[in-house]
Amino acid sequence: MANMNYCPKCATPLESRLEGGRDRMACPADHCNFVHFGDFSIGCAGVVTRVNNGVIEALLVQRGHNPFAGTWQIPGGYAENDELLTIAVEREVEEESGIIATVNDVVAFRHSLAGTTGGPSTNVYIIFRLDYQSGEPTVDQDEIADAGFFTLAQMESMEGVQGLSKWGIQQALRTKSGSGLSVGEQAGRQGWQIFGLTNVTR
Ligand SMILES: [Zn+2]
């Protein structure tokens, strides 16, 4: 990773400092606590299913832009720096497909180092299970070319369904609703969420 020389918060020249077991570029200015830990991002995506004539279908969207234009994946995107994950994934699902769905639980996540997925930063991509509420697939025909509900059998015969999306759907279909990591109900601070296993027995 290229060195960062100036503080992105206050533009003071950064200095190398031992921080958390490694030398890192850190801001020496008073009242600025910036430390350059790295370049990270958080992605979130949603598995939304519904039953049609007794068969389970899952929501997919088709990318309209590169990279990977034309491929199909579960709807999702980057969580904003000031946005809680459950808000981000519900927003992305609605923006990309017109479907209103609410977070149930986390069924899987992927951790990838910068460059390994084509993304610019080291990334955690969290796959949620969402409960369908309302709406029919509707797309902007720009960022998203198409959207629809498909069975796993249909996905097998479709071109360009992203492997990670299919795996996420399978994770959701073979586990009990609510058995994944769910948002904890304990009173927390403003601006944070905790996720824990709840609907599981031993
Ligand atoms: Zn600073």
C-alpha cells in the first residue's frame, strides 16, 4: 500500500508511531487522533426469498455496469461510513430492486484482502437474510439492468450467476430463519449494533 503522508482529517504531516504492535502513520496534531490502520470497506448484501406455487425463489439483480456487467448477484453494496449495517442492506435492496425487505439475520460473510476480489480495499462482505415485505422487482436499467426472483434450479441454467451469491442463498435456504447472527436487543449506544446467535439450541 502506498504511504499516506498527510492526515486526512487535519492535513498535518503524519509521523510514524508504534501503535497496536506495528509502526503506523499517525497524526501528531493536538486534538487529532487519526491513525492510518489501513484501507478497509464494508459491503452488505441481502438474500430475499419468497414462495411461488410452493417453490422458494430468491431475488437476484443483474449488474448494468462494469466490473462484471451482465452478471447476476444478490442485491447489495457498500455501507456508508456513518450508516448502520441493517439500514445499509435494506437501503441497497430497495435501491437496486424496488423490493422492501427487513433484516432477519446474518447467514454468512466473506473477508477478502485488498486486490483479491478486484476491490480497492480490504473488505468484509456480510450476507444477510431479509424477510420480504412488499414490492415487485423494479430496476433503473442503468446500474441495474434487470432483477427477478429465481429458483436455485433456474439459477443453474442462467449465465453469469455469481458463485458467492449462490452460496449465500444456499446458506440461507439450509438454515432455520433467525438462526444466524441477529441484532441484539440490549440497550446500546447510539450508532452501534451488536449481533449474536439467538434462535439456536444446544
Ligand atoms: Zn490530524
